[in-house]
Amino acid sequence: MMNQCDRIKLILQENHLKQKEFAAEIGVTESYISKLLKDPSIRLSQSLATLIEEKYGYTTDWTLHGTEPKFKQFSKNKTLSELHQKA
């Protein structure tokens, strides 16, 4: 079973991101990302997992716990969904 380190690595791979770019995107230090990738005991915060969900589409539950589904169910295009437009 994948641990959080594996899931963060997968997010980097799938999005062709370097640790430095990923850190800048979610507003943390490169050394923090490095630690997350090496040490499974370091837990990602809920707010960071939510930010990853918003930016990359990986669900918070998947990023934190490996719970399926891996991706949010709506399309990842940058336009707002109809629901959001009506709100």
C-alpha cells in the first residue's frame, strides 16, 4: 500500500514538477517537501492537502490517507463549473 511519501512523489511525477516548483506552488519550503518525501511520519496538514486538491485535482482524502477516488470527480479545466457560475 502507498504511504503519503509515495503519493506526494506520484503527484510530482504526474505533473512533471520538481520539488522546488511544487514547494513554490503550494507555498512551503523545498526542504519541507524533501522531508515529506523521505519521512512517512511527517503528516501533511489538512490545509495543504486542500490546496493540492484545488491546484492539482487530487482529493484531500487520497493525498492524506490514500482513500479513493484519487481525483475530484469534475473536470480539471480552469473554467468554473456551471454550479459555481450560478452561485
